[in-house]
Amino acid sequence: MRRTASVITLLLLFSSALILAQEGQPRYRIGLCYGAGNLFNDKRPHFSFNQDYGATIGIASGRYMLSASYFSQRNYSDSTISGDWTFFSRKSRAEMQFRSARIGLDLEAHLRQTGLIRPTAGLGAGYFIWKLVDPATGKVLSAVKKNGTPTDFKADELYLSPSLGLEVYPARHWCVGIKSSLDYMTGIGTSFSDSINTIRGRTVLRAAITLSYLFGGGKKFELEPTAWKSTEVWPQKTAVPRPAPSEQDADGDGVIDRLDKCPNTPLGAIVDQNGCPSDEDGDGVLDGLDDCPHTPKEAAGHIDIFGCPIDSDFDGVPDYLDTCSGPVGAVVDSTGCPLDSDGDGVPDGLDDCPNTPPGVPVDVRGCIDVGFLKEPMRIYIDYKPGSFEVDERTKVRLQPLVKKLLLLNDVKFTITSYTDNVGTPEANLSLSQKRANRLRDWLVSQGIATERMTPIGKGEANFVASNETAAGRAQNRRIELVFTR
């Protein structure tokens, strides 16, 4: 019932806005949206950005635009996610699924009313209809109300949302928009307990591309303001004399044709008394059309059509000063080169674990690579016949593993030692136990707690190669580490 009431309310508000805006010669629009969004949650497991779809219908009058929108979105949680900036997690790895539908009303202002590109800013409100379900069964998860009784983990609640966007008008009847918004779920419409409200995510960040068709009413679409107003804006009773043929201004620059030494000046350019345009910074874009009128001379050859220095990799350092073409999102120095504070090979800004100790292998996110925990690790030590001492070469080879285990202090493991079949089974069993114990003792000397390790000697059991050859016996003389968390 609450969902139906919210939809009716939004439709009534939107219909009223359409009627009121009729007087301002509005332009109607309808569009389809595609993008990505994520539910931000301080507690684990985290959710990943996933695709969302939507549609909008709106009306523009002057600087302002009112639109109604609908978005549908599904996000998946994953215990392996170490931060909020993960994209397109798979359903098969998810522990929870966040299903949502967003119905809202947005009021936006064009920060620039004319031109090919127009930035926007706005505020929105509406209802967020969501639920948390088991991704395998689709069953809604359980929560607790304020009175302590169980309830479904779902709600219809009011949200508020600021937004920023950019609209591009490639043709009169078409608009391509890029818009980001931050939806905050206020809790109005919910009755969860304080403990549930503390852990549940209440903020959704989304970014979407919208393709809109413009139609009906409105003034004729113009890329730039015209030089002269139409006679239609003057009272019909006022007679507007036409200029004499010799006094006409064909290019609309304010200098009549008979005095204009540059008769084909582009519309909007600043001209001198002779009708010729100027370019003070010499970047090839005329003053009046130049969005960056003080471009340095050394930027020549690296200027866009608006007269501004190009920044191809979006790192904040223009190309003419940029000596590195780093990945998008990386923090860079004054020359445009990525910074890597912890020296792990993953640039700052893209590093989810920015304080990794030196020499520790990391994954693509800059965090300790824990892939080695999934499978048993086989170690071959150069033992002398009958010896159980760990040789110096093996100690050096084990240093990277020691560094990881010192950081991953919740990891426990067994040290299982095997021998070949040379000698009696009893002697081999005893020797294998001594070798497992000695490796444990060496790891303790490196700072790993004794209680994290369990040494086991299995003698000549479970051979992995033939004991009939020297190469096979060498493979059977091994130690296997099996990790658990």
C-alpha cells in the first residue's frame, strides 16, 4: 500500500509541474538510462558495483528541468572484497543480494543555458524499495524490529539525493547526459531495530548515461546566443524599421558590413572596431569562444576545440606538462607520473592497501596476495643423508613466505614431512618428524608463533613419484604446508 501511495504522489507532483510549466514554453524529454551503482556498507561483507537500468521523463523551462525517474539495480556481496570499489561481482560468489527499485523526482538547474555542452546540478527525492535476499534461493533475509520481533529485511523508505551531471546536445532533438548521484536512505518508512540500522548500508552511489529525445514546445535549439533578437519579442504595435542595405551586419559581430574588414567572423567571437577577431593567448581559438583565454604558449599543439589544454589521461596534469601516461584514477606528481608510496607496484589512488611492507608480493589491488593459502605448498629442502637441518639456501627461499605469514597472523598451518623409502619405515618415520619439528623451530626463530603450526612426520607414506629412481626419490623427500584461516 505504501509503495502504491508513493508512486501516485510522484505522478501527481510531476503532472502539476507540467501544467505550471506550460507558460514558460517548456521542452519535453523522455530517455533511457544505463549505468552502475553500489550500496556502501561499513561492515563486511562489502557489495560491488553492478549494472542498473532506468528511464526518465521530464520537462525543461528556462534554466530548470524537472524529471521523474525509475531505476532498477541488483548488487552482490562477496567476502573476498576488501573495499567498496569493486565492479561486477558474480552471483555465484555472493553471500547476499541487494535488490532495489528507485522511484524519484529530480529538480536540476543548467549551470550553462546555451552551447553544445551544459553542466547541471540538482536535488532529488523519492522512494527506495529494497530487500536483502539469499542469492541462491531468492528468499528474503530476516531482521529485527524495534520491538524485538522478527521481520523481513526489506523496506520502502524515503531517500534524498544530490546530483551533478553534464549534458551534450549533438542535434536539436537529442541529448546525451552523464549524471552521478548520491542517494541517502533516510529511514522514513522503516521500523528496524537500532542494531540493524547501525550495520545496514544507507548510501547508494550511482553513475549513469542517459539518451533522451526532446520534443514539443520550447524555443528553437541554439548552440550559441544569436546576435539579434527576433522581432517577435517586440510588442506588435511597435514598428521596427529595417536597416538600410548599406547598414546591415551579415555576421552579427556588431560592425556593419561596409566597415567590417573581416566579414565572416564566427558568431560569439570578440572583435575590434574593424570587425576582426582577436586571439590574445595565440592558441588558435578566438577570444569570446575560448573557455581558457590565458593558455600558456608552451601548450601549443595540445589544445582542444574550446581553447583549453588537453589532459588525455584525466590525471589533472595537462598533456604539455605530463611526462607519464598513468592509469586513470592514480595519484600523480606535478609531472603527471603515478606515485607509489609503499613501493608495491600499484599506484596510490588505485591501491586498496596503501601501507604494504616492502618486499611483500601483492595482487592487482595492492593487497597481500593470499592465493597461496588455497592449495598445499610443497617445499623441497636439500637435506644431507639422515640430516634434519634446514639448509641456508632454503631459508633464503622461504623469506617471502615468512613475511606474508607475519602479516597474516590469523593463518594456521600444518607442516607435514615425507621421506623416500631408503632405510627402515621406523627410521624414516622418526626422521620425518624431526625434519617437521626443525622447520617449525626455524619459523619460530623468524617470529611466527608456535601455536600456529602443527608439525607431522609421515615417513615414506603417500609418495608422489617412483622410489625406483633418484629423481623420484628426490620428489618424495618433501615438506607440505597446508594453511587454514
